[in-house]
Amino acid sequence: MLTTGNQLKAARALAGLEQKDIAEKAGVNVNTIRNMEAAGAGQIAGRALNVQNVQRVLEQEGIEFLNHGQPGVRLAKPKGEA
């Protein structure tokens, strides 16, 4: 689950996407992405629907969200790979 600004920034870097790319694909303004990332290590504030849309976009780009004690991200394994 996408929870922090730093997690979003890391996920975006792994996916190789610019803020404007995610904003466009998620149907939000680029300022929304900037504000989410500005939360840093803190919780992302804002509309839950926007956060869900951004998370969905990143998951479609192969990002897996980890929350085992603290937020993290990694590239998902390709389908069929163990």
C-alpha cells in the first residue's frame, strides 16, 4: 500500500517515470504528485482516491508496495518467474 511521499518517490524512480507521467496516467494534476512526494517520510495527505489511482498506475508499471514494518517498494517479479 502506498503510504509515504518517499515511497512514492522511490516507486517512481524504479519505474523510470516523471511526475507528469504518473499524473497523466492517474488522472491527477502534476501538483498532486508533487504534494504527495513533499510528505517525505510522513503519511501522504489528500484524497484517498488519488492515492489509490497513483498506486494502481505504479503497480501496472511493475512496482510492488511493501509494508513489512516500514514502507518500501520493489520491482515485481515478471509473471511466471519464481
